[in-house]
Amino acid sequence: MLLTTEAVLALAPDAASAKAAHGLVRPAQWPLLGADEAAVWGECQGSGSKPYQTQVDLSGPAFRCSCPSRKFPCKHGLALLLMRAQQAAVFTATEAPAWVSEWLGSRADKAEKQAEKQAAKAAAPPADPEAADKREAQRWQRIGTAASDLQRWLADQLARGLGALDDEALANWQTQARRLVDAQAPGLGQRVLAAAQGVRRGADWPEQTLQRLGLLQLACEGLSRREQLPAPLQADLRTVAGWPLERSEVLDQGERVLDRWTVLGSLTEERDDKLTERRVWLQGERSGRRAWLLDHAFGGRGFEQSWLVGTSTETALAFFPGAAPLRALPAEPTSDTGPARWPEAAAASEWQAIAKRFAANPWVNLHPLVLADALPLRQGDGMAVVGAGRLLPMTLPDTEAWTLLAIAGGRPLRLMGEWDGRSFAPLTAWSADGTIIWLRRST
């Protein structure tokens, strides 16, 4: 990995972790510090009698620490890498202790077994195509039946009117969502639940509810005549229904784009106690393409690959099929990692790209948006940003909002974030010389 202070801090799950890590960058608090080409390790003296054993596999980077923190990486792992980047001379040990070697060995064994599994899968005789086609046809039939039932249910809701949406009616919406999940259309069920959760929230909830129901109706119309639609739109409907493609299918069949990809922004969200979601937004230097990488980590484990905002790397991405492909998977190992090559942002082309994407696939929920000369400001009790003659509502936690305002100092800056059709959620701000001056890491 590119071992700089900025790159290490970009790995922090939140600002509090980064601040705590700075407080641990004191070699005197680390009775053991060692490193080699593969890993960095150390023992940090905490409040207990035994020091915390902290280690980092540089190939990921991947972290492991004996502390009880649920954050990943924890402050000890961040502090260890910060010291390595800033004070390499204090890492005197060159032979990894047993607890480091065993961990690295287990990771290598796991990677080898995974490679063997993939190789065995590739060498295995092909599945019976007729049986596979039959199973696929059966699932499409169940989804189509569920969509027809949903269409009738939608008509009933509109006939009753939004004014009749009391608690009893919303309980019926939850029941309908469960039926869709049972019918192997969980994506439609999630959209029904999202519509229910938006009822009576915000002054414009009737308009938002009608929009959500309208998109559901549009999905039902598409599913009713799916076989007559182009293949990319069929792929989008499959995604809307909640029938994901296997990773192997995307890597084998998806459009591959080899490019130098700059990491524009990254955000990690805690979905529940055991699930963490990470969204990474990339920009291709030669292709001009935008890409969205979606990863999940379970049980406090880290992500397989690091994507550091402010860096660029040469690699190939495989895009999921669709009428406006945006989501992708890394198709090759990254190479030649270096500083970011930030794109030039033109407001007209940014909004035109969003309009084209939405026209091709109206079920897209998030769009990457780069704003040049953007001025963040307070608007009543909330936040907004002014750019290219537009005033956009901005979604940002209060602490980070005040930090962004202080950094801007009343002057325009360049922002990258996510646009959901209603508000702009900034993720990264950088100066004219390409220096990152603000970074949102998690929620």
C-alpha cells in the first residue's frame, strides 16, 4: 500500500478514531515495534496488565488487534501504521513473533484455499444447462406472479387514498413486503418497506410516497413484459426484483474497462450489529467512466481490498449489466498505485450524466456528483451548497457540517458526493492543487 500519513488516515472509520490514533503515536507506549516487507506489528501498552497485540498485513491492508474495540481498523492499528509512515526508524524488530506469523500463515492458507476452490469450480463439469434454464424460468414465473399481485395491491392503495394511511394500513404494507420476499422478489419488498417508512415524514411525504409507488408500478409494468425488453433493461429489472448476479457471472460476462481509476470518495455505514457496508466511487482517467464498488463486511471483519481516497491505481473493472452500468467489481489486481488524478468538473456535463442515467434506469438510488466552485452554507436549521447557479439541500451530520464550513471559510471549493434526487451528501473536498482538505469516512 501507499504508506503516507494521508493514506493511513483515509482508512480510519471515523474522525474520532483518527484523533485517538494520533494520541497513540508515541513509541514509548509501544514496547515492541517491528516490520518487514509483508507486515507491521507492535505491542501497545493500554490500561490492562498485558499490552495489546496489533498487526497489519500490508498486502490488504488487513488489521488484527487483541483490543476489544468494535471499530475496524481500531485506533491501535491506525497508530501503528502512522508510526511506520512517520517514524520508520523505531521499528527495530525484523523477525515476526509467532502471533504474527501464525496470523499471516492463516491468511495465506485461506487465500490458497479460496484459489483452489475457484480453480475447482472452473474445472468442474458444466451444470446441466436445461436444469439451470428450468430453475431460472421458475423463478421468473414466481417474480412475475408476485409483480401482478403487487400491481393489484398498488391500485387498492391509491383507491383508498394516502389520507387513509393509518397504522393499521401501514401494517398491511409490511405484510405485503413479506409476501414479496417469500415470492423470491425481496427487492420489491424492500421498496414497499421504504415507502411505508417515508409516510408522514417530512412536509413533502405525499409526493415522495407517490414517487416510490410510481416506481414500483413501473417495475411491475416492466416485469409483465420482460421478455420483450432489451437485455440491459431486463438486467435492471432483475436487480430491482432483488435477484443478484453471482460474482463469477459478472466477472465472466460483464463489460471490462481497463483504466487508471481515481478514488473520488468512500463511505462506510453500519447496517446492523454485524453488517458493515462500504461504497467506493471511482473515476476512470482515460474512459471518463464513473464506477461504484459496493462491499460488505460481516462480524467486524475488514474488507478484502483497500481503496484510499486521494490515490489512483491501474486496474480493470467488470461492470454489472444494465441500461446505465455504474456498479462494478475489481476484475484484476491493482497496480501502479499513486496520487489521485482528480477530474475536471463541469456542472452541465455532471447533471447531463445524471439525467441520462436516470432516463435509462429510473430505479437508480444514488448518483456520483462532482461540484466545482461549490459553496457550503447554512440554510435555516440545515445545510445547503451553491454551485453553478443551483442551490442544493445538503445532508451532513452537524459535527461534520461545521467542520466543512470552517474549512471552506466562505470560499468555494471542489466537492464530490452522492446525489439521491433530493439532497447532496458530500464525501470529499479537495483544493485546486489536488490536496484533500476534508473527508467524510462513515456514518
